[in-house]
Amino acid sequence: MGHAVGDVLGLAAGVAVSPLPIVAIILILATPQGRLNGLLFALGWVLGLAALGALMLAIGGSGGASTDKHPATWVGALKLALGALLALFGARQWHRRPKDPSQAQLPKWMGAIDRFTPMKILGLGLLFSAANLKNTPLTIAAGASISSAGISVPQQIGTLAIFVVIASLGVLAPLAVYLLMGDRAKGILTNWRDWAGQHNVAVMAVLFFVLGLKLLGDGITILAT
């Protein structure tokens, strides 16, 4: 199980560093129902990652993701394709990054986040984790890695749980600060929000490219052996 955890740690860290969802939960925490909405957003995020990861485990199990503890060819091809996709997105994001970070703008819908219903907040968490240009490929790759690691089903579930916990740290950190510090957290969260909003595109570009190269390397290694 240890080697499976090692394979997904980098992918989980890549999911955890998600500036826009971090900005979203900070804005959510500033709403009148900040505590409830923050918990719902975090729940949606965790459920999205867990569901997508579990789906990949099921596909990997039925698709013979590993043979004698060696990843199947389709796992290598999948990682190769996901890696190429992420690298291309990284190059595109870098080209689009604002030259002056202070000129970066958040999506317009974020201005209406204080009017979102609890169900919309929950759905937003799901979308940010399971239907995201960065997080979706990384979670799919993590599920494929776990299913091809040649470990038992309970160990697969445990490894996926570790992945989800680590991948959720970025979103859970503002929530934890808010719950533990109350009104005193306002200044800290405002600084986090401003930094994440200004550097979102550049951070995403670097993550896309670096993690894309990692998946490309993993895919080539699997296909070459």
C-alpha cells in the first residue's frame, strides 16, 4: 500500500493547490451563513473527489488495470493522454496570465456567491473538485494508479481516502481557520483571498505543466516496460 500512496501524493498535492476554489470558500465564509455554507462547500468538494476516485477504482478493477502488480497498457495510455492534456493547458494558461498580477480579475459569478442557496453551494464544491480542468485529470490519474498498484480492495479504499484528505487540505485550511478563530480570521482569510485571486492563473499554469510532465513520464514508463 505504501508504494500506492507514494504514487498519488504528488497528484493529491496538485489538487490541493487550487487557488480559485480557495477564493470561493473564503468568499462563502464571509456570507451570513458562512459556517453552514463553508461546511457544505467542503462536503461537496470531498464527495466529488471521492466519487470520481471510486469510479476509477471500479473501472480499473473491471478493466484489469494491473497484471502481476504491473499496470496494464491502457493505464499507461491514459496517463500519457492526461499528461499531454495538462501540459497543453499549462502552456495556454501561462500565455494568458496577466502581466501585472494586480490586474487579475475573478469570475463575475463570484460577486453573487452570497446569494447562492445551500444546495448551490454544495453543487459548487462538487463541480470544483470533480469537474475541473486540473482536478479531474489528476483524480482520474490517481484512481488509475491505485487500481493498478496490485493491492487489495480495502487497501485501495484506504489509499483513496488518503488522497482525498491531502487533496482537500487547500480548501479545508480556510474553513479550519474560520472555525477556530472566528472574527479574528477575517484579516488572514482576506490576505489569502487576495493572493490566490491575483496569482491564480500563473499558479495553475505551472501546476498544469509540471503535473502534466509527471503524468507523461509515468505513462511512458508504463508503456515502455
